Amino acid sequence: MNKISIIIQREYLSKVKKKSFLVMTLIAPVLMAALIIAPVLLTNYNDQEEKKIAVFDNSGSFKETIKNSDRFKFEFIKNDEIKSYKENLSKLPFDILLQIPKNPENKQIVMFSEKQPSVNVKLYISSVLEKELNSRRLKALGISDQMLGEATKSISLKTVKITETGKEETGSSELSLAVGFVLAIIIYMFIFIYGAQVMRSVIEEKTSRIVEIIVSSVKPFELMSGKIIGIALVALTQFALWGILTGIIIGIFFVGFDFDPASAMQTGQTSEIMLEQGFHGNTLVNSPAGDMLQAVFNMNWLSLIGSFIFFFIFGYLLYASLFASIGSAVDNETDSQQFTLPVTIPLILAFVAAQTIVEQPDGQIAFWFSIIPFTSPIIMPVRVALEAVSVWEMILSGILLIFAVIGTIGLAGKIYRTGILMYGKKVNYKEILKWVRIKG
């Protein structure tokens, strides 16, 4: 055991002292924080940019109905001047020229601009014009705006879960889905990145012949175990630093940035409801954001985190042992490709299947994918987050995964013991099968 701890220490320190580790540890949090901060900045600044629109209304019926807003300023121009305006648009203080035909219900409305207008601009102008045209149609049928307002009401749908004790708790399918997918992505990336790193580390030591000296002092199985655990600790260290540094960057940004969630969301039914019901101090009252916050607190985090840690660790051990055995069987990364493809197919298949399993998390496909050890590390966290898995299913999946890890490590150990000292020979599946059958 002491030899394994020495190998773990050596593997860990050699990796964390590399410049590539330090660079990625510092760059990744900046990139992850940017993915969160950038949309906030774009929403808060770009959406406030004022657009000036020159309107040429051939129908003569929109001047009194199209009103200016904080972002959009409309100015009605004489219809016979449109040609001059189109020719000199770059010199005019207008972003868009809007040409409304005499009969807009039957003919297309045209929008002229030097640059491609954003989708939000197009949607806003379309909604303004559609609202007026629909209002005119309804009035022609004898239906006033007041009557329409009384007849149509928007709704806010809230999800409430009833627990086994009869207690009511606010829930959110969207939140559960997002959390499940994030956990699945973390496990998927962790296995792929650091499992492959185990393989590369083995190949590097094998090709440099350092391993010949090492195995004279320790058993091949001890070397493989120490390498797998050491790189796992490297990965956990890097993930922890990523989380801490990303949180610090985002925290500094939001503390120093005057961000108003209410003003940042100015379109869509959800934001309208939020604005109507309001923000009281720093507390959201009876709003979708408030319900979402309650759903966060009502999630079964103990079960979710516990299952994530379990499948995170054992999923890595399962695949890392396979990657280590592949590294021991080949002399370079090019030769490893024929062996890595069968190993990675279950991972890729599980990740693809997760996107359809969310539609039916308690179905047969979801059940079998969460029971099979090679796919359960990806699928089970998604099902747990969606609360679509029973206790016996989790226990069965966990037991099968543990047995699969024990069996895989045993097979990988046999391959590793023989392959680590074999050089210059192209290995195939038939050869590896012989190594597995060797007793002892």
C-alpha cells in the first residue's frame, strides 16, 4: 500500500507542476465565467441601444397607433421621399426604413437597412404592426380592444410537487433537467479527458523505457492503480479550482456591476409577469424567478450529490482502467485508436441517449441505460435529478457498477502486466485475449 501511495504522490505532483496544468487552471475559469457574464452584458447594454426608424406609411393608418418606446423611435416621412432616403441612408440619422404598402394585409411590408437588423428588432416591429392589423380586423367584426382584453388572459403555470408525506413543494422540470444535464456533462468530460490522460501517461512511460526501472520495484498492478488514482486526484484538484475561481470571478462581476434583473428582461410573457408582480427589496415575491429559487431549495440535493459522487468516482475507475490497459498494449497514440473507439462508444451513446431519455425518464430505455455499468454513470444522474428513479434501481445500478469496476480492473491488470513490457509489436484483439487468459 505504501508503494501505491508513493506512485500516487509522484503522479499527482508531476502533473500539477506542469505549465499546461497551471495555464488551463487559470484560463478555464475565465472562459466559463465569460459564458455566464457575456449574455448579461449583451442583454444589459445591447438591448438598450436606441433604434431610429423612418416610416413611409402608404396606408395612412399607422401614424396614430405606432408609438415610440425606450429603444425604438419612429418618425413618419412623406411617402414620395422614400427613393431619396434609400439612396442616402448612410448619411441619414436612421437605422431602418420601413415601407408600409397601401394595403398591408395583402402586400408585403418591407424593411430597408444598411446592416442586417437583429432578430429582436425584426420581431418588435413585426409585433407592433401585427397588433395593429389584428386590432383593425377585430374592430371590423365588432370586437373592441376592451372586449378582447376581457376574453383573453395570459397564464403563469407553476409546478407543485406533493411529497409522500402530503407536503406541497414548488418544483421546476426545467431546473431538474438543467442540473441533470450539467452533472452528466461533467462526468462525461471527466472520464474522457482524464481517462485519456491515464492512457497517454502510460504510453509516455512505456516508450521512454522508464517503466522498466519502475516495475523492478513495484508490481504492475500497483503501478496501474497508483497512476489511475493519482490522475483522479489531479482532476479533482483542477475541477475544484475551476469551481472556486469561476465563482470568485462571477461574484466580483455581479458585486461591481449594477445589474437589474427586471430591466434586463423586457420581452416575453415571463418577464412581463415578473415586472408586474415586482421585486421587493432583494426578495422575489410571487414571481417565476421566486418559484425557481424555491425549486432550487426544494431539490433533493442529498440524493443528487450522493449519487453524483458515487457514479462520478466509479465511472472514472471503470473507464480509466480500460484506458490504462490500452496504453500498456500499444507503443504510441496512433496505434491506440483501434482500441479506444470500442471503449468510448458506450459513453457517446449514453450522452446522445440522455437527450431523448429526458422525455421519458422512467421508460424502458432509460431504465436499461441506467442499469448497464458502461452507460449508468451518464444516465443515472439525469434520472435522479428528474426524480424518475426508485431506490431499488439505484441500489441495483450501484452494485452492478461496483462489480463491473472490480472485473474490469482485474482484466486491465492482466493486460497491463503483460503489455507494459512489450515493445515493437503490433497488438490486436486476439493477442490481448491471450494476455487475459494467462493465469496468475
